Amino acid sequence: MLVEQIAVGNSLRNYMYLVACAETREAVAIDPLDHATLLERARNLGWDIRGVLNTHEHHDHIGGNEPVIRATGATLYAHHHATDKIPNVDVGLRAGDGVQVGTSVELITLDTPGHTFCHSCFYYLGDNQAAPALFSGDTLFNAGVGNCHNGGNPQTMYQTFAEQIFKLPDATRVYPGHDYIVNNLEFTLRYEPDNAAAQSLLAAMQQWPSDTHFISNIGMERLVNTFFRLDSGSLVAGLSQQYPDLGVSPSAEAIFLKLRELRNSW
């Protein structure tokens, strides 16, 4: 699997992606926004865009659909509940549906509600040459998780993580819908100040070259993403002391929901 991660450069710090088959050079575009940049990148790479995949219905993830499809004739794929929210969806995807890219790549649909109720992530199982990969939209970010402001629900988001995201293999590469890693690491350290891995990664990110993308994986998220660290002693003790309503031994869900509430105003 070939992956081209493209930073949009807008105030929301969006990412969009091209995923291609190394054998046929056929590709899909995931969450196109800046269509001109995406189409130019595909041309320069010699990739033929055959499909457009939307993780969810928000404008910053579907804004480039029409011009990309007009230029390429690509098939539009999105969550089956988003067909009345995203114009001209050709294929409504359900959990477990595969999207074939050329002859060597299949992306498996995960039904991941929470940020919205029609959110999909796309999972590559990996092979002998490449680790698994998750194109996570606004469900999972580097060192954080998505908000639930515009059509979502935090309890549902927790269930998505507990039942699906937390169970992914450590080697799974994470390709998120936005770049919020510095702010997210600072949030982790606000509520888990003794997290040495987060401290080290934040220092690295503050010096990271602006023209180079950082690729996390699920194993790293378990170390630096406070939403994965719901049994951390310092996190639980600090939140329980600050918010007595959590009780002495709060559940993982209660900690997750409190963190999501706090992150809303961070």
C-alpha cells in the first residue's frame, strides 16, 4: 500500500490522503478538501484516482468531493447513514465492507460513531512489507480523540473506543483527519504530568520539521494519549481529587467522559 498524506494548510489543520496500489497505481482519495492540491499530487505521482472515501459528513472532509469526481470519474463511498447528508454517494458502506484499491490493497470499513453517528474509519490489515494502518478521520487523532459537538455523542464515542479502537494491534499506523498533536500532548500532560513518554514526544514535536509528517501507531497512543490511559494511577487520582463526583474508583468510561468534557475547553 502506498500512502500520500497531504496537509491542507487551513486553520483546522486538515489532512487528506491518497492511498494507492503499488502494482496498478490505482488510488482512492480520503476526505479530499483542497481538490487542486490533491489532483496535482496524484498526477505527479502517476496515480489514477478511482474512488473517493469520506470518513464523515462534515464540510472540511467532503468539500473537494465534487471537483475530484468531476476530474476523475471516481466512485464516491461513505457511511450508509450519510447518504442523505453527503451529495451523490454511490456506495453506502457498512461495518466490514471492503473497498478494493487496485489489485493489492483492500480497506475495511469500521463503523465508528461518536464524532458523528455516521462516521467510518478505514483499516488496512497490513502485509509482509507494511504494518496495518487506520485512516481514522475525526475519531482518533495523534494523542487525542475527536469532539462530539456537531452531531455526535461522547458516550457513543467511548463505546467505539472500548469495542474497536482500543483492540487494534499496537503496530497499526494512525492517519488522522487533523494535526492537533502538540495541543493534545499538552492536554495529556495537564492531567498526567508524570507521563515521560508524552513529555519526550512533545519536545520532539516542538522541533519537528514542518515539511515532514509524524506517523504514530496504536502502541505509541497507549503511551502518550490520555484517552487510552484510563487506568493511569496519576490520571485517576488527579481527576478524582479535582472532581469528587467521580468517586474513589471511577470507571474507565467515567474517566473518558470527564476527559472529553475537559478537552472541549482546552
